[in-house]
Amino acid sequence: MKRKRLISMVAVLALTMSVLSACGSKDNASSGNESTSSGDKVDITVWLTPQWKGVLNASEQGADYDSFFKKAAEKFTAQYTKYKTNVKVEVIAADQRDQLLNVNLSGGTPPDVFFESIFPMGDYVHRGALVPLDDIVDDKSKTDIAKSYWDAATFGDKVYFYPFQHNPGTLVYNADMFKAAGLEKYLGGANEIKTWTWAEYQEILDGLKNKLPKDKYPNAYPMALYGVNNQGDTWNLAYLRTFGNKFFDDKGNIILDDANGVKAASWLKKLYDGGYTNPGAESVSSNDANAMFQNQQLGISFTNPVLFTNSKVNMDKGTSPKFDMRLANIPSESGDPLAFTYVVGASVFQSKDPKKVEVAKDFVKFFSSDPELVKSSKNGIPVRSSVVDALKGENPLFAAYDADAKYMFNFTGNVPGYSQLREVLYPELQALYTGAKTPEQVVKDYQTNGNKVIEDNKKNSVIFNP
């Protein structure tokens, strides 16, 4: 009797434990918080070119270019449960980027993650060296980050870079020169990116040319132009879009050779010949133009947040004259300004080890969306509207840059061979300014030579040959 009772109790206990075990398994599957580590060790390497020092700013003790990623790695590995992992961070010089990447790609040892401006990295997408990141981009991030930044990160129909911050290009103008020339009504606020109509811009150039006191501003010119090399070419690309030319068609071909493209080139030549720009533009670099602006020899020039900040630092140090410096958009005939930016973010290199790719993508998603880590994007200009809203009191220009997002064009078109394409533009600009070619011939030759570069590179592009 006792034996039967014991067997019965054991059976009940076994059934109870089975039910509890099933319930526990169901709870574990749904929570996602418990460790799922397989016990495997998966280490990844992160490369970056120098972006900013410190986690949040350079005033931090021991701040260096790798500080942010070391902090992000520490935070990531502390909560990561898929694998045991270690993140190695390496800073490489920007001028060694392509050499080091090509050597490591040839040897089958590329970095797992690379953090860099997108525009010099696009060719690695076309070569098939990078993996798509669509599966780590959630709806919240798609909404929080403007479409123009996602467009820069998208090749074909897939996202290959996770936008983190950006470095927008604008015009910069000497407000003191404007006042001296009687152009006060065209001034924007100190924390505004002023938008001028096309007619207003022509009036400003006329005023700076004809009404600026020569005794106060000797050898000064209204506007910067340069074309000695490929540096600062994005502003030249913007000027060629001034009259509505879209530059690239839907198949990634240059379409500058139309009435609007010719009109833009003719406008640049007219400004140059009319004395509205610095002389010798064909032999002037963007660095030369920037120096001329800081020495008050130009009323309007080009800038980005890094150059703008550096100019202010030079003024404070007394290494350049101090004056009221403000920002403006690049005008266009349509009335909507032309805006562009250098989007900075992470990419993941293709690896023979799928676990490395998995961990790399998880790390990219983590530091690109973590609520605290994304605040470090204030070291550039944040791409997230939520970060702009949180930090606009600290830097009011964040809101102005964010408002410009809707006007931004993708200056590379994400075409294959863009780095080579840059070498095609400035010889044509030189020919334009010296009079060696007509505006019509310039846009025609640029389109012909540029499309040959693109076509040659399309042959080996995984985007155009999936």
C-alpha cells in the first residue's frame, strides 16, 4: 500500500515539474533578457579615421580619437549575450585608409566595422566588400533620421551605412562687409542659415562689388571661386545645379549637358569675368579661398561646421582678423536652397566568419541607436532629430542644420568610381575660367568623360551587376 502511494506521489511530482519546466521555457523565450551565450568567443575589430576626441568632448581627461568607441565597446560587451566578445579599436590616418583597406582586403583580413564619412567609402559597396545593414535599422531610427541621410547611405535598394552624424556644407559671409556695403537687409541671425532668393543673391554680389569701401577692404572680392584640384569640389557641384540640373539620372549617369547645365556654367564664367570673384580661380585651391575669406578679402565663401569652428578659434587666438561671420544656404533659381552634407557612419565589411558579421552588425546598431551614445554626435552635427531637440540649447545651429535636411541633394549620386570622377571636374573648370573652352563644351566634355569613368566602374559593381 505504501509502495503504491509512493509511486503515485512520484508521478504527480514529475508531472508538476514538467509543467513548471514548460512554463519556464516559454517565459525565457519571450523575455529576451536572459543570457543566450553559446560559449563561443567572437572578437571584432573597429577601424576609424580621426573624428573627434573624447566620448562627449575633448575636455575629458585622457580624451583621444578612440575614446568614444572604447566606451561604446565597454557598454556593448557588458550587456551582449549572444557570444562572449571583445571589441578592438584602431585609429588609422585618413590618408592611409585606402591603402590599408586594400592590403587587408587582399589578405582576407578587413576590419569588421569601419567608421568614416560615407562618400570615400562608396566604392567598397560597389566592390562587394560591405554587407547591407537593413536588418538592423528599425522604424524608430528611420523616422528619427531624415530621409536625405538614409539616401546617402543607400546603394541600389539597400542600406550599407548607419548614419551617426554629418558635416554639412554651406556658404559663409562677412556680415561686417555686408553692413559696409549697405546690405543690412540681407543679413540673417547669428544662429540662422540664411536663405536668399536668386534675385537677392545677385543684388548682394553687385553691392559687394560696387559699394564696398575700398579704403577699408582693399583687394576684396564678393565671392570665392577655385578649381586648382578636387578639394572642395562639392560646392562647385552645387553651383552647377543652380538652375535646376539634376546632374545624375535614375541609372547613375551624368546628365549635365542640357540647357540648365550650360546656364550654370555660363553663370560661373560671367561672375569670374565680371570681377565678382577672386582672380585666378583656375589656380586657386579651396584652402587658398578659405584663407582669403579669413583675411577679409572675400565677402562670401564656403564652409562646413569644422571650418567654421576653426575660423572662430583663429579669431580668438588673434591669428586672423576678427569679424562677424554668419552662414547662408547656396541659392538656386527655383527659390529652394541647395544643401549637401558629408554623412558619417559605420559600415560592416564582409567576412568569411558569419558570426563576426553578426556581432559587428549588432555593435553598429548598439552604438548608433543607444540613447546616451548617440549624444556624442554633437561633435559633428547630429543626424537624429531627437538629439537635435535635446541639445539645441547647447548649440542653436543644430536646429538650423536639421531644418536644411529637406533641401539636401546626394552629391555623389552613389555612383561607382566617384573618387575617380572627382578628378574629371576641375580640369573642365580650369578650361572654363581660362577661356580654353566655352561653357557648352565644358559641360559636354565633363559629361562624356565622367560617364566613361562611371561606365567602366559599373562593369565591376555588385549594385549594377547583382
